[in-house]
Amino acid sequence: MMLIETRRWDDPEGAELRRQQRVELDARYGSSDHEPGPPPSAADTDVFLVAVSDGKAVGCGALRQLDSGSAEIKRMYVVPQMRGTGVATSLLRALEAAAVERGWHTVRLETGTAQPDALRFYRREGYREIPLFGNYIGSTLSVCFERDLTPDRTGSRCERSPR
């Protein structure tokens, strides 16, 4: 059974997941210099979620508010042995629900050119590629996405077309 739990940014299991993500990304990019802008921290993340399966932390994700109506998904990560099991989708939906609860109806994210699995995942989950935004403008390693979470009259989520 899997649970999605709200945790503090400094939660030891969450910190270990973020460390594992960093190691994986450093290996993919061949350097530790692949993140434009300031890394997320306890001071600027509004939500931090950890996926727990059979008592073990297996994934995480955070939200950082961008403005009054939008947030950015940060540190979305699932341990390799749990990929393809639905953990990432569950985490993403929980992050989207947390955004809506806070009145944020647009979520954005940045992923990288060396992460084809992430690119496929976000496209499959209804995210549309958008121009680079914020600290990612000018980055040759970044790909940005957005999803409109505003419900239409039927209650389903709307998709925002690319700009």
C-alpha cells in the first residue's frame, strides 16, 4: 500500500530522496552544474510530499509558489526500482490537489534535456511545453511545462494550450 504524506522540508527521508535525485542528475548531466537559479529550500517551498510504500520513502515532490495563482513543481523524484508503478502519477496528482487547495490553478515545472523519461511522463500527464520562464530563461538544458488546473463546467481539468 502506498501513502502520500506531507512532510517538513528537513525530513530525513525526504532529504535522502533529494540527495539520491541529485546523484542521478549529476551522472546524467556529467556535472553538478545543471540547475539554473536557486535550489528549493525550507524557506521557499510551500508543500513537500513524500510517497511511502511498505514503510519506505520511495518518492517526493514539492511546490514553490510563483505568484498568487501559480506554483512550480520542484524535486519530483521516484527511486528507480519504483518507477512505472504509479508512484510518480500519485505524487503528481497530490501536488496538483495541494496547489488547488491553496488557490493556485496553474502549475509549472522545469525538467532537463537529459531526462527523456521525465519529458514523456509530463506530456502523458497532460502538461504542455511552454517557453522557458524565470531562472530557466536562456538555459540550454531546461525544458519547461505547464498545466492549467482550473476545472471546466464538467469538473474536469482544463488544458492550457502552449503559448
